[in-house]
Amino acid sequence: MLVGGGSSEIVSPEITNEFCALMPCARYVDISGATHMVAEDDNNACAEAVIGFLNEMTNG
């Protein structure tokens, strides 16, 4: 799982596309409005995305 900020000045859409192409089972979650410091910018949205992903992985 890659959690990215929609307003990141470091990770571009091209980089996230390349990441997902290299790892077909990967999931990318865009936290709209967050910068590269996603958890700092929107901790709740980041935590919800990670918890949801972990729940899916453990519940099959």
C-alpha cells in the first residue's frame, strides 16, 4: 500500500503509476489535499486508509 498526498511536491502521479505497475498487487490511496507529509496533514484519513487496508488483508 502506498498512501500519498494529492498535493505532494515530491511524489508525482507518474511515480505512483510506476510503483503500481511494478507491484500489481499494490494499492495506492490518494489523500486529497495532503502534501508529502500525509499523516501530519490529515492523520484521520491516513489512519482510516491504513486500517481499512489491514482489515482487508486480514479478513481475506
